[in-house]
Amino acid sequence: MNAPSNALLGPVQIRDLAGRLGVRPTKTLGQNFVHDAGTVRKIVRSAGLEAGQHVVEVGPGLGSLTFGLLEAGMTVVAVEIDPVLAEQLPLTLADRAPEWSDRLTVVLQDALTVTELPGPAPTALVANLPYNVAVPVLLTFLERFDSLDRVLVMVQAEVADRLAAPPGNRTYGIPSVKAAWYATARRTSTIGRNVFWPVPNVDSALVLLERRAHPQTRATRERVFEVVDAAFAQRRKMLRGALAELAGSAAAAAQALEAAGVDPTTRGEQLTVDDFARIAEALDDQAGTAPDETAGTTPDETAGTEQDGAVAAERGSTSPAGTTPLVRPGTARP
């Protein structure tokens, strides 16, 4: 890893940049900028990456974490939705560490609509994810970019607990199961709120996800996730009741559950992602459905914005794909 530099952004630089740009962090975009270099370096170390790796970052903002990744020798593609910030990031880099400029590409686009990235396929995602879309963004990138072997995200502490929770835990739910389809997840450390500007109302935490093979199943990912959503829609219901609408009746749901080797009186929080995959298979068999072997390659095509509220964030649904021009170092904003 490269020696520490003086290029990382501190509180003075963050506020100065924001002031010159007329940027006021907004709740709508979930903007909270990290201004502590020690925290940035801690995040980069926690990712466990090597110099030269190709990393994608979502929501770089003013560049705090971006500069930390570049300092460590990474090549970074940064996806930014705010056009002012996307235009400024390469300029700030050229001013503070021009020798790193050839290792940064900025993409001006909503992360939920990204379907391809410039350059070599990224092997890691490292990001301070906006609180309001953290789960949809994470699941979208895990689905669309199977080159991602390792993911380190900073999210709201409560979201971190849900992503890393095992079956039977009180915080285990939809994000836990859907993340487990792609990867193993564990919470690594807590990040205090005082390293952010503006100071958020909640603590944050780092979650490390390492890619694993998805469950071996004849059911599509969409079908498995449909079962997961139904199982947790009413957490207090036993599965035979929670899945009654999917199966056609509670009796049919119980029959499918028994065929999958699951007690119909069990609740969703007791099941692993492999259990849900077997249930999806059993429901398909019961309905005489022949899964499309090409299915399961794109994320859910439902809205995942703040307006959808807690349900969309919990389910990890995403918005339809679109395209926006790329912003590369030194170019003008489109």
C-alpha cells in the first residue's frame, strides 16, 4: 500500500469545497461527507484490497473516500448522481494529487440505473452509501456486476445489522436473505457520527461482503426473492399463512413447504436463503412452472427511491436501467 499523503480531505477542505460549489448536503440524496482522514484510511484498510485493483465507488461526493482509495493505489470508477459533484471531483483531484488523475473515472449517473462501467470489470465495491438507498444499490451492484468478489460498504448501523444478521436473529429479514443470495456478510466496525458533515442522527457501520455461489436451485432469483418478500410481509404469520397468496391457499402453501422439508408453522426469520430456494422450487413444481433458464440475470424492475419508503428499502428493489453520459477527468459536465 502506498505511503500516506497530504491529499486527503479534512474538515476545512470539505467545507471550503462545499461553500465554493454552493453545495448543501441534502437528505433526499442521503449526503453526509466524511471529513476525517484517519477514518477514510480505516475504511480502505478494512476493504482488504491490494494496490492496482479496479474498484467501483458509489456516491463519492466531494471525494473523501475516493482519495483514500487512490492513495492506496487503486484504480477507481466513481458513480455520482449529482452533476455539480461529478464535475468537480476530477478538478479537485487534479489540484491536490494530479499524479493520481489517470486512475480515476467519474460516471454521472444514478447508481440504480447503471448496467455497465467503463474500463476493466471492477473486482470490489467500496462506498459510503446514502442511507435512503443503501440496500437497493448494494443488491443492484451484486446482481449486475458478478466480477465483484468483495464489497465493503458504510451504511446506517441498523442496516448493517440487518445485512449481517443470521437466521433466528431479531434483525434478520429481507436484506439479510437477499444479501446472502450473493455473499457472506459480516459487520466489521462502527463509525461514529462525528466524522461526518453534516453530523447524521445515527451511527454508521462497515459491512464486508464476500461473494459466494448462489444456492443451487431450479427456481429463478426473482422467484426466490418473491417468496422472501411474502414470508416477511407479515412477520408474525406462520409460513403457511404468509405464502397462502403465492400458493393459492394456505393448504397449498403447507403442501409446498412440506415438499421443501420446511415445517409449515415456521416463520420466515428461521430460514436460510437455501431454505427459501427450496420453497420456491416446490411452489414452481406445484404450479407446474418450468423456470426460464435465462431468467434471474437482472434485478427487480420496481422503484427503489426514497419516495417508496421503508418497503422498497427493505426489499432492495431497484429502478429501471437508463443511460447517462460519462464524465472523465478534466472534461466538462454534460
